[in-house]
Amino acid sequence: MFGRSLTVASYRLQVLIPGALENRLRKAARRARISKGAWVRRAIEERLERESGGLPSDPLAALREIDAPTADIDVMIAEIEAGRS
């Protein structure tokens, strides 16, 4: 078992994109210090996760929809601290 690597099937996908988008992709990948391919794979994973219900597309809108009680942050911290004593 040791020294034996498990392989996962990989598939090639060719996507044609305009030059401006390629420039943005290259810069984003460079900022993240990963390859363009890795950046695109992450983006695809994140989008598929959101669409499958894992992550809301607009997290702030999702929070507003639950209609939870809110208050000023200083008031909330004071209430939390009061509950600890």
C-alpha cells in the first residue's frame, strides 16, 4: 500500500475566452499564486457549490431573509458579556 498513489480521472476542457478576460484571469491567478487552470477549477467548484444549495449566491440577502433580531454591535457585545456573568 505504501508508495502507491491513488489517481483521480481528469478530463480536458477547452474554453475560448476574449483577450480582456484572459488578462483578468491571468492577473487573478497571479494574485492567488496559482495557475490559471487551478483558478478556473476553483471558480467552477465554488459556482457549482452555490448552485447546489451549499452557498447562497448573495449571503447578505440570505441573512436579511431570515429576519433575525439585530442591534448595534456595541449593544450586542454588552448583552453577550452580560450573559456570561
